[in-house]
Amino acid sequence: MNVLPQGQPAETRKTFCPRCNRDVTVAITAAPLHGGHATLPDAGEVVCLDFGAQCAGPLCAAFALPRVVMGVRLARSGLRPERLPHVNAVCDGCAHLVRMEVVDENHAHCPECGTVNIWTLVRLDGEEWVAVTGKRAELELS
């Protein structure tokens, strides 16, 4: 059994992924111990611990969730941080320069404040690239 950073235990299981054509490991996070607000999930969440570049397409093939949702769940869980690439950028949420966890080609998670940033890489003169988040990234993506 793994333990999430917030102290919530996570049960792990194997399930078949049709996109990978093999069994993958998923964690089921513990449900909140308090009543919470309507915006909080009532039960634990499924987190694919094998999430990565092979997860192409808009939806997770095993759970039919948007790919970005599964990536953000993995980032927020703190489990298997090596599965996500990283980029240094200024976070829209906390305005700090942080090492963000890249969820997909348009989204990166800030481990300091939990904000999911819209981001893109902008090529400068030569071979240099810089990660840009927020409204500037939205302009670059459009």
C-alpha cells in the first residue's frame, strides 16, 4: 500500500489497458474522511501509475476520463513523479518560478500550489526554448 503526501492511503490494483495492450497499475485514493463540500469527490479517485507518453488520444482508454484529468491526478497524488517530464516556468497560480510537472502538450501542474497551468514552449533565436504559461501561452497555442 502506498501513502499519498496528504497521508491518505492508496490501494493499488492491476487493470487491463486496451491502448497499452497490457495490465497497468492503478491506485485508488482514499475517500475524504470529512463531509466536505459539494465540489469535493465523494469517493476515492483512480490514478493510473503507468500514465505517460503512450497515453495518446483525448481519453484514457481504460477509464474513459480525459487524458489531462488522469495526468493531473497522477501529478497531485505525488505517486510516481518520475512518470511526468518537468519544465521550469512561472506558475499562474502562485507566481513562483517552479519545476512544473508536464501533464500534456498544453498543461503543466505546479507542485507548490496545485494550479494546472496552460503552457507552451516558445523557440527563441537559435536552439533555445522557454516555457510560457497563462495568457501568453494561450496566445501561443491559438
